[in-house]
Amino acid sequence: MLALGEEIILPQPSWVSYAPQAHLLGKPVTWVPTRPENNYNLEIDILQQQLEQSENELGNPELLIINSPNNPTGTMLPPDGVEELADFAREQGLMVVSDEIYALIAHGAVPHVSISQFYPEGSIVLGGLSKHLSLGGWRFGVAILPPGKAGKALRDAIQTIAGSIWSCVTAPVQYAAMVAYSNDPEVDDYIRLCTCVHSIRTRYLYDVLVELGVPCVEPTGGFYVFPSFKKWQDQLAKRSVHTDEELAIYLLENYELATLPGSAFNCVPEHLCLRLSSSYIDAGTDEKGANLIEAFKDDPDPDRFIENHHPRLRQVAGRFADFVNDLK
């Protein structure tokens, strides 16, 4: 963001850090609303409308940030949508930062396709170790820059900025990255195995919510579920719950369920959306995580895997059932 553009274009909702980073740099943000009925994917007509409005108010928009698979929604741009967005960005002269940190945890019917396949000259692809390798504290960021002179100029600018802020990645993390990016078949197999595990756990949570009648977009990547409880807004209002933050607090205090409000990701608070994460349930320690992997290897059947090895996840499902039934 510091190296590019005067204006940042963000889908709504989007990951919590993007907008504050833009604000720290004094750069205006143009929000592009997305709709649950379209899986919270960017729609070109809405994007066009917001850009025209922003051009009138703020000047020329320059940097579009996308995140697919997405946090918080767990959804992913379909290949035809990615190509359409690439064509639009090229026509508009937009640079695109594509945050693909969850690309290797894609699951479901929608394959992951990077916008750089259709728009290499104008796309910057971001990744890192923390998600697909469960290395949350081992921060190692990767940026794949455009080819040619423009990419080289951007690389030089980023290196100048980085060298003035953090100098380099710590040595132990560098060695971890050497293993992670070594094309070792064992690492690749581990990633595929963990993706299967994430898929089963996330799908279970999604299926439970849908069965309870909770509106929820289908997750196809990462380990997030993004339900809305707006249909019960009248019942919730009687419990002094009017916003998603109040809903998150209510669930924590009354059902011991830890969630994040959608407004943390720039959703409208009154839509009563929550982000749920399945990543650590029943895997809160290295030993528990390793045991889950071995259990899945021994018996990959999804139903038995949940039934025999996920007591807390099933407890979460029961508490959501109690909550919804109490609302009814």
C-alpha cells in the first residue's frame, strides 16, 4: 500500500487489517459492498458503480485488494469471476493485490484460481507460511510481483520500505521457509492431508448451522463459517441484542461460544453476522493436532472422524442448537 496508489479499494466484508493499514498511511478507502446471495463475491457492476462514485469524490482509484479464499466468509471467487475481474481491472488500469494466504486450503466444488493467471502484468500475489502449515507465529510473507520493468521498480520500492522497517525475517523462520518451499513431497502431502481435515471440520460446522435454519454461505476454502442471525432480530432485540457485537458477547456469556462479530470485518452491525473458526477446536496443542492427523490417517471417514475425535466441536454444535431453539 505504501509503494502503490493513492486510494485503496476494498470489498465489504474483508480482513480486519487492510483498512487500518490504509488509514495509517493516510490513504482513503473505497468500500465495495458484496451480497450473501452471491457468496460475498465482488460483482463488476457494483464495483464499477463504487469506482465512478469514488472518482467524483476522491480522485482516481488505484489499488484493489482481494482475498480468495476469503477471511471471514470462507468463500472463493469462481474461475469465471476471477477472469471477469481481471479483464475489468485491466480496462480500468487498476493494480490488484491478491491475498492468497489460504490458497492451499481450498476445498469444495470451487477450484482456486489466481487472478495472476489472467492479469499477470497488474497483479501482486501474497502468501505465507502461517495458514496451510499451521505456523501462526512464524511470520514469513511472500509476494509474487508482476514481470518486467514495472515489477522490478515495485520490488526495489518494497525492498527499500522493508529494509527501513523490519530489516529481515528472523533466522529460524528463514530456515523453516527453506523447508516449506523446497518442493518436498512430504510437505505437500502434509498440506493436502491437513486440507482434508480442515474441510471435514468446517463442513460439519456449516452443515449443523444450515440444519438449524441459520442462513450461511457455503465455505469452499480456509476454515471459516459466516452465518447471519438477522432472521431472529426481533427475538434477539427482546434479549437486548441489536448488533453483531452484542450478539457475540451474548453467545460468549450465555453459551460459552467464542465468535467474532461481522462488523470487525466492516459488515453492517445490524446484519447480525458472525465469523466462526474451526481451526483450533479439539486441536489446541501440538499433541492434540498431531493425534487428529494420525486419527484421520487411520480412518478418513468424515462422520466417524467427527464422532470419535471431536468432542468439543460436537459440543459447539449442541450449544448452537440450544441457542437457536431458545430463540424459537
